[in-house]
Amino acid sequence: MPESYKKDFPNTLAIIDGTEIKIQKPSSLHAQSQSYSNYKSTNTLKALVAVDPRGSLLFSNTSCLFSGAISDKDIFEQSGFKKMLQNLVQHGHINEGDGIMADKGFNIHREVEECKLKLNIPPFANAGLQMTQADALLTKKIAAHRVHVERTIGSVKKFKIVGQKVPLSLFGRVNQIWNVCCFLTTFQKPIIRRK
């Protein structure tokens, strides 16, 4: 664990984020509506990615990419990540009260608490009110560490096959393709190197 991360979030074991890969527009209207991402304004498939404090890939829902319309809350549960965390706590591999870091879009407080863990997300500013100095500092600290999951996702997407629009002809193998790209990323040097 990098020293700055250990100082700011000593019990936070993973940083999570959702990512989307663009896909060719399906011919079926139902498939189009299911895979349409309002965030990307195109059809996508979505994955949950978790990295350790050094930016090394810990988890990606490699067995099944989800349609772009899925919420972050649903992908947290349906990807198997929540169940994996519960099993790790139950078997003593991680401690109750350890943390998961995410961005504001992950409205998963209750789900993380069910795992007996803590969620570290940037605080929300109240409408019309200025954020307190402490909240602004916490937001800045979380952003400085959350960037590592985004950099790892960028490493996966450097593989052109998932970094550009995936054609319909590859849909039958898209999960395996995503899996291989994630797997190959684990052989790269960590985003943050030991000092």
C-alpha cells in the first residue's frame, strides 16, 4: 500500500468503478434499449472493476458483461463482487470495518454495510450550500486515490479490441475478450510502484 494511501485510508482495501465499452448498435429494438447508456449516449456493455491501492486489478466481472443501462448498484450485486466481499469477511480474509472506495455514482451504502464494510465516497454538497472545508479536503483525497482505478481501466482499454466500438460479429465472444484483456493487464507493472 503506498504511504500516502495508508495515511489517508489505512483500512480501505479496494477502489471500484464501473466502465463501459462501446458496442455496435444491435438490430433488435429491445437489445438497443437495454444496452443504451445515457452516460455515453451510445450502446455499451458495462463491467465493474476493482483495484488494490497500487492500481493492480483485483476484480472485474469477467464472466458476464452487463448491458449499458444497468445501474452501479445493480452491477455491484449482480457481478458477484458483493458476494465475494461477504465471503472474504466471513472467512476472516478481510476485517469487518475495512473499506471500499468509490465515486458518488455508487449509491451502495446499504449493500456495503451488509458486507460489514465501510464505503468511502466523496461527500455530497447540499443544494445551495457551499461544501465545508473538511468535505472539500476529503473529496480531494478520494479523487487523488480514485484516479488509479481509472488508470487501470485505461490500461485494459489500450487493447484496441475493447478500446473501440465492438462489432456485433464478436458478441458471442465479448465476455472472453474482456476477460483476456483484464488478465493481460495483471502482467503489467502496477500503476503505483513501491518507493
